[in-house]
Amino acid sequence: MSLKAETTYDYTFGHDAYLHYCAEHEVLRIADRSGDSVHLSNITEKQIDTFIKYYNQFVKDEETADVEE
């Protein structure tokens, strides 16, 4: 499926949602215990690292932002 720039999908998971990344398949999976899940394909390990870096810098306390580029 190809998304257009103005396309947005909103999914709601329970409080037991978890993330799993598979580097071999370049897939980020968001799931919960019910078995519902969303797979985001073509997500590189570098993109995951960049997300973690900025998450630590801007969401978590700056003290936890020791992720190097």
C-alpha cells in the first residue's frame, strides 16, 4: 500500500503494547497481548538508532542521552 502525504492512520493499543524490531527484515512491529499488531516495513537500524537518540534527548531526561551518532 502506498500512502499519500496527507494520509494518517491512528491505531490505539492497550497499556500492554510493546515494540519489536527485526533488523533482518527491517520491520518495526507494534503489538499487544490481544495479537493485534502493526508492522512498519523498510525501517533501517540507523533510523531506529536516530529515533532512540532524539527520544532520549527530547523526551527522556537529558542525563540519559548518551547515545552517540
